[in-house]
Amino acid sequence: MSDRVIVVGGGQAACQIADSLRREEFAGEVVVVTEEPHLPYQRPPLSKQYLAGDLDESRLFMRKADYYESHRIEMRTGCRAVRIDRQAQCLELDDGERISYTGLALATGARARPLIVPGADCDGVFYLRNIADVRAIRERMPGARRLVVIGGGFIGLEVAAVARKQGKQVSVLEFQDRLMPRAAAPFLSDWYLALHTRHGVDIRTGVTVSAIDRSGAELHIRCADGTSHMADLVVVGVGVIPNTELARDAGLACEDGIRVDQFARTTDPRIVAAGDCTNHPNTLLARRLRLESVHNAMEQAKTAAASLCGKELAYAQIPWFWSDQFDARLQMVGLSRDHDEYVLRGDPDSGRFSLFYFRGGELIAVDSVSVPKDHLQARKLLAAGVSPTAEQAADAGFDLKTLL
């Protein structure tokens, strides 16, 4: 069999694996199989600029069609991979075609977690995960006066901000007792609650949605505490589920994602995986974890491509994320969930500040709101394993660059 790598997926990890294979001078065939009808595209702008109508759809795509042609990358759009035959080294598609491979890369991403309540499938209830989702929401937006967002994480709050800027009446219903509970520390949750409230968003935390009913043109969102909210449009953002079924059914180890090692290799040495679908070890964080971030998708994809080319490029990086809500850009680096101390740098009332998180006196994460300089310095400090003292971090006059 001649060398052929098949990449399954249509997001940033899939595109990066294909690109990196050519950069690694892989001379065999590269085939990308994606269920979506589009070429690989960026997802972060979907809930921000693209939803707002500030970004043309053509700018979402990672590469233009001629790039794939010139780099001998065969794009199979609108094709769903249904089975991996590991013994025969074949990938089966939904039309029955079987494609042989010498190497297989899974960049299957994640899908929106469904809201499991009566009426969740009512007309007017949407999720936001792909281009088609946003197109459908944008089509309904002009005629909608009231929007209810179920879920107070990044996606939900970004949608709320876009809709409020368009003059919609917006309510956010969050099951947990604070906003962005998985990603943000309580201080930051409280600051974003105040930000959205100032802009006229009605935030309700500690609320369980129990049912959705449609009455004519109106949707009634009923909650377990007896309250109800009326809407013309509902957007659900209650997390994602990693797409592991293809890997699991092939007998690959899965546990909150497809389990891979530091070289992005699955339990089958011919198969690698990268991006939101993977559960990987991070030596810098001293734990296994699954990340939903562009940075992770892109960098792990480079590692996966290297492994397919017989090279070992260990993936060990400090994760970073961002979110745009109203005029505030949140940039996060590291994971703050295990901190035992934090200090504030800057003035929250000014809308420009950073939170430095420590564990045992060592810096583990920094969240910056509209202070890109702090974010960039924090990324360098954490990557180098250099920690300022809490006093230095809290002093806005102290130049963090002097520590590098």
C-alpha cells in the first residue's frame, strides 16, 4: 500500500494536521474527510463577529480551495466517516466506500450538548456550533424582540452580548450559581455579571430549565422554581460532548475524549488524534485533561502530524483562551481552578485589569480583561516556569518583563 494519511474532521485541528504533514515533507496522499459541506473553518468567530454580521463568511475559512489543490490535499466534504477497520487499515464512509490508510488522524471535535427537557426541539430553539447554526440564528434575529440564552458560559454570554448590542431584550438562564463556572474564578464571574447587567442583560443564576412550550409565535421557557420567561428565540449553550464514537467503536481507549499520549498517539500506533476530541497528558500542568481551545487544536495537530511522519514532538504547552463580550476582551492563560491565592493588578472599575492566580506561592494562571500586555507577559512567564511574587504581580508599576 502506498503511503496515505486520512484526516477525519473539518475544523482547525484537521486543517493544521494536513498542513503540517506537507511541512514535514510527507510525500504520500493526504485525504481530509469532513461531514460538513464546507472547507475547514474557524469556530471562535461564529458566536462573535460572524453572528453579529461583522465578518464575511469567506473569512471564516482556514485556507482557500486552491491551497488544498496546490498542496495535493484531497478534500472530501459532505462525507461522514462511519467505521474504522483497524485490522484492514481502512476507513468506511457513509456511502459504503472504504479508503485504505497507512496513517489515520482523528480531529472529530465536539458537538453541542443537547438540552434534555420537554420542548427542547421546538421551532425557534437553536444551538451554536457550526456555520449552519449561525445562519439559522441570523435569519431569525431581525424578527426576534426577546432572546433567551440557556447557559452562562462563553458561548451563551457572547451570544447575549451580540443580541443586546442589536437592541434585543436578552435573558440568560444559568444552572450554576455563577457565570462561566467551569472557566472563571468567582471574582471574574461577578465582574462579568455586573458587565452584562449594566448593558441591560437579565442574568438569572441557579436556575433549572424544566420545559419549553410554544404558544403561537411565542416560546415559554419554564423553570423548576415556578418562574417562566417568554422569548421569540432561544439559544442553548450548555457545553459540548467530544465526538469519540468513531474511535470508541474501533476499540480505541476513550475517557472524556480519545485518550492520547504526549505525542498525540492513540492506543493504536497508526492512529493519532488532536483537538477538542482528545484527552491528553500535559507535563507542565501535571495532569490529563481535555481542552476546548484553538491553541490546543493547532499545537496538538502539529504534534499529531509529526508522529505520523515518524518524529516525536511532545505536546506540552500552557493553554490559553479568549472571549469577547461587549467592549471587554477576556484573555486567559493557564488553569486557575486549583489556586489558593489570587491578586488583582489594575482597577476593575476601569474595565482594564488582571487576576494572577497562585498555588503554593507559584503562579499557575492569569486572567486579563482588556490588558493584552499582561496576557502576553503571563504566557511568557508560565512557559518559562518563572513566577513573580504576589506583591510584584499586584503592583501595576512593576515591569513583569524584568523577570524574564
